[in-house]
Amino acid sequence: MPLAYGLVGRQQAFLSFFPLQSTQETSPGTGKLECMHWPTTGKSTMNFKLDFLTRSASRVTIALAMIAIFSVAAEQADAQNNYEVNISSSDRFLMSLNTSMETIVAQEEMCDNPNNRIQNRNRPAVRVDNAATSNSDLTSFTLRIAADDYLFGTGDNAFDNFNGNPIRVSAYNMPGIEILGATITDVTNQGSENGTDKLLTVNFSGLAPGEHAIFNIDIDTSNASEFQLPDFRGVLFGSDVGSGITVPAYHSANFADNVNVAETQFVTPDTAIPYTGMNVRPYQAMDPIVPFGGSGGGAIPEPTSLVLLGVGLAGLSRVRRRV
């Protein structure tokens, strides 16, 4: 009895999913279902076949369309190029980020010479990481100063080892990573600000996913009345370092697959800036070392994804017209 019930149940389920033409025969006087068979006339058989093929084709089209659309979603979820940038007065601290030595190095760097800290915040270290989940090598990184009266320099004296270049490769740069050089260009009417901004572009031989580079930049001011060693926290992050809040800078990156990541503006930290400019911290005071930074990236609209999406939408449109 359970076996017969199971067979009838499966047959009814099949017929409910494929509502095809059929006939039923009952035993005299009982009304019980004895068997079910398809029509045997030529015309009815032809109609059945056409109906069966039409409905089957529609279901196959829907299935393929949904597979194509889900494939696009899965591919877009995987196709990401992301990066992270951190900036600090200490390149040694940046080298220790995300390692077991990070806390120890931060504590050691807090005890540096206060006057050296002022100079190091004027020539901060920058660490650029290509995310381990990226699909391509990171080939260049850009910083754009949006605040008025500030620009990228090429070193202040013969002892800071910039040698007339916009950047200085850090001694703590990741081994094997080649920084090809950097350029400074003027850009106008970018973002919500007007006027001319300074754009720094740093080129790499290629940061593979999971790799990083560390280098130093130099920040100058064109305003003679300003403190001549501008603090990167004010110039790049908009913090109030004695002359009011400024406009934060922008950053972006390019990857080897020719995907240019849109600019992202740094966010001004909420933390107060106790020591800056000529307000030199006492030797007995501690000034914590913390990273300032941001991240950028996004999904890559690859051609194969667009083709799959088009196939899916076309399939659904075809089924809708048929219905």
C-alpha cells in the first residue's frame, strides 16, 4: 500500500508540474482511479507533443536565464580590487602593522625626540597595501591635496635623502618591492573644490595581492605666514593643527588590469591633536603613535559578466513575451 501510494503521489506531482492533457478511467461503480493515459488520436497526440515541448522550452529558458544572472552575481562578488593606505610619522611602525610586534613598536616610537616628531610629521611615511583578495597587481597610487596653500615638496635639505624627488623609499619597504618613481602634477576643478590641487602619483613595478610598499613624502606650504613644516594630519586629513580644519585629501589606485579605482576622500579623525607645530610636547610626555588612513576599491564589471547578464535578461524577456 505505501508503495502504490508513493507511485500515485509521484505521478500526480509530475502532472501538477507539467499540466499535460490526459484521460482517466475508473472502475464501474467505484469511481476509483485505475489508470491514466495520454490521448491516442493523431490530433490530440500532436497537440500534446507541442504543448509539452513549448512548456519544457520555457522552463529550460527560465532556468538558463536564472543561472546566467546568478553567475553574474557570483562573479561580481569575487571580482574585487581593493587597497588600503596608512600614514604615520614612523615608517618603522607602519612596517609592524598587522604583526605581533605592532604594539611593542608603537610603544617604543612614542619615546622619540619631540623635535624629530615634528619633522617626521612633515615628511610622513605612507604604506600602500594591495588587498590579499584583489584579482590584479596594484601598479600606481595617487594622493591629491585639496587644502589651499599646501603642496608636495621634494625635500627640505641635503640630509633628508629625497635628492630632489617627490618621494623617498623607506628602509622598511617590503623586500623585493620596487618603487619606480613619482610625479607631481597640477589638477583643476576636482571634487567639490575649485582651484588647482597637487596630485602625487607613485608608480610600482607591481604590488601583488597581499604585498605592500612604504615610502616617505614631503609636504610644503606656499603661505609664508604658515608654520613651514606642515603636519600631515592637517594637510591630508583635515584635522585642526592650529589653523583650523582643512579639506581632507583624496587617494586612489590603479591596477594592472587597467581598472582605475575612483578617488576616495580621507575622513577627518575625531581625536584631538594635542601637540603640533610649535607646540612641542615636553620630553616627559607621551605622544601615541597611531596610523591615519583609508581604503578604496570595488567590483570590476568584466566583459564576461556583462555577456552573462545580457543572456539572462534576454531569456527572461523571451519567456515573458511567450506567456
